[in-house]
Amino acid sequence: MSDVTRVKHGRPVHHWRRDLVELAALFTAVAVADAVANLIGHGPDGPALLVISAGVLAATAGFHVWWARRHDHAPPPPGPDTGAREDAAHTGAVSPGRQEAAGAAGTAPDPAQSTLWRMRTTVRDEPGSLASLCTALARLRVDILSLQTHPLADGTVDEFLLRGPHELPAAELSRAVAAGGGSGTWIERADAHDLVDAPTRILGLATRTALDAAELPLSLRQLLGRCTIRSLPATSAQARAEDGTPVEGGYEGATMRLRTPEGGLITVERPYLPFTPTEFARARALVELDTRLGPRVPRSHDVLTLPQGNEVKVRRADPGDLDAAKAMHDRCSRQTLSMRYHGPVADADRYLRHLLGPRFGRTLAAQTASGRIVALGHLLWDGDETEVALLVEDDWQRRGIGAELLGRLVAMAVEAGCESVYAVTQASNTGMVAAMRGLGLPLDYQIEEGTLVVTARLAATPVVSRLPYEQAEHH
């Protein structure tokens, strides 16, 4: 008969006064009914009146039951406890930026009609600075999807992944950030690949580096964004001392230097954005991982059946193939070597050691069943550009080996996120030109003093993985 209307110390509290009143009313009703029954029962219309009275009592009881049930299931009135709990439930899982956006703009932009932006800005290292910046973004209905912080000595660099209205221009976004206290702001377009959170992306890069030593330059490029990476071979101890780079590397402004395990130097340049201590620590951790694992190349291979029925094995090559590569050079004619190297080869040993090194690119080898290497294909990282080169032994030319190696090298370049590849050869090298045309890609030709540079644009090929800063717009 009682209902629960409030909670005290976490337990329901019942209304005992209401129970006492209902019990007294019940006894009173019984007494009144007995008196009426005795009075009416002795009259001439007594039975009819008793039936009518019973109907009235039944109707009254039914009304009482309906009324009690209605109040038992009614929702409790809003109180201070309920309101506070609801507010906590709505704001507990929302980031500060999203909470500011919800309060200032009401709703986030529709993902189907929005644009992704990657933004980096410097804010003062004091309480409330980030809140001011988030409030400025919220006024433009910009949603903060992720945030990374890079502490500095005189402030904090905050890197945002934003989703804003499609009609919002980058200039207006920059002005809003400046009004919110941001300085040194850098903004560019992002895409769906940037939605992967930073820890997951870094773990993926570490996995790729662990599986293949040639992935280190590419992993650094994907980790640090659009930049130019150059690998310099190992030099003498005196030369290393003169360049001033410590063993663990270092950075200054938009230039970073990292020592490789064999004593070489990887230089990373990013003129549009200075490096931060956090980025240097991540890059150095990748290099340390590569150092601990040592030289490694995937050992998988494919068997290629040539039109003549011969079978050759296509696999990755590494410095361990230096002797076999030199032996192939010795079997090649002077004309073939001249086509490949654009002149006489003065020091094949040093040049091949450079080409087979994993720091400078990837090399594919075509190997016969007897273990003889008959062709080499190189994909070379040339700063922010990529070069492809082929050398096929004379007796194995015009069998489709060069075209097969070139196609695989271009597929590697696409997977690495390269925008184009170029080949440098002589204008009379019809075999290389035919192989480039066989790719079915847009080609650019440039001829200078008998040297032909053929560039293939990779935008028309399906991209397996894309760099975070690829095809971005600078503002």
C-alpha cells in the first residue's frame, strides 16, 4: 500500500503516517458499513439498498486501487540529485574541447558534410589557455577528434585533428585560433587515414621497421610527416667528430640528425615546421629498435616463369648478395653497364654496397635455380623523390624480367606513399623506355645532352597505404 518517494543514505524511506491513516480509514469504513447495514436491513427496501451500497463500495475500492497504482509508477520530480547525476553522465565521457563545443555551438558538424584538418599551434603553458582555444574552435562548430601535446620550455605545442564545416576556410580557422591564444599555427587538410590514434600508428610503424630494415626511412617519413630524408654512408671517426652530431643524434629547428647502427647519418629536414622534443624522442626510439634488431630482410620470394619456360626466383636482395651482384657485373657487357650507369663504372664494389644497403632503398634480385643473380632492380630514396633503376644480364634481356622487376618496384613505391618515380637512362635505351611505358601510367620525358629522365606519376594507381601528410594543402 505504500510507495517510495525519496532515498536517504542509499535506502528507500516509507511513509508510515500514510499507512496509519489508511488503516484508521479502513476501520472507520467497516464500522459505518455495519451501522448502515443494521439500520437498512430492518426496513422494507433493505435488500435493494444493500446491493446498491455494495456497488458503491466496489467502485470506490476500484478507484482507490487505480489512484494508488498511478502514483506508484509516476516518475519522481526533478531534484538536485537527479540533475547533477544526469549532467555527470553527459559530460563524464566528453573531452574538454567537445564539452566546450557542445555548450557554445549546440551540435557537432555532420561528418558527411565536413572537412578534416590537422592543426598544430603553440599555446601558453598556463591554466585556461587550452580552454580558451577550445572555446574559439567551438564558436565555429569545429569538433576536436584528437589532441597530442608536445611540451616545450616556453610553452606547449598542441597538435589537433579537427572536423569542421565544409564551408569553413582555413584562413578563418587560423584567425579563430589566433584569437583563442594560439601562435605559430600550421594547418593542412587531413584524410581518413589520420583518424588512427597516435599510439596505434606508432606501433604499426615499429612493426614495419622490425620486419624490414629498409622500412626505417619510410617509417620516419610517416612518423614526422612530409619531410625530406637523406641517408649518408658511414664515415671515419674523425669526420663524425667534425660534423658535431652526437652518437644519439640531435635536432635544431626543422633539421634532425640520427645516427644509424653502421655509423651512417640520417638527416631529416622539414622546413615548414620545427621539430619538438617529443618527435625527436619517437624518431630516436625507432632508430634504437632498428639497431637492436640488426640487419634483416624478408626472405619470401616468388617464382617467375618466363615465356621461354625458364624459371627465376624474385626476392629481396641485401648486402649479403654483394659477391653475386659483382659476379653479374663481370658478365655484363660494357654497353649494358654504360646504359645502366651512364658511363664507365670505376668502383663497382663501393657502388653496389651502397645500392644493396637497406638505408637507401630496396633492391629486388632475379635468381636462377643454380643461385646465379641475372638481374637487379633498385628503388632508391632520393630525398623526397624516388628513383628506379634496372640492370639485366645480356643473356637474359628481352625475356620480360626487367618489366617484372619494374612493376614490383613501382608497387613498393605506391605502398610507401610516393607520388612519382623517375628513371635516369640514355636516350638510346629503348628497353628501359619500353618498360616504363608498359606500366600504363602518365609519363613525363626530359632530355638533356643525351640523358633521358622518365617520370611516372603514381596518382592513377591504387594506394595501399598513404602518408599522413600526403596531398595536403599549406596555408
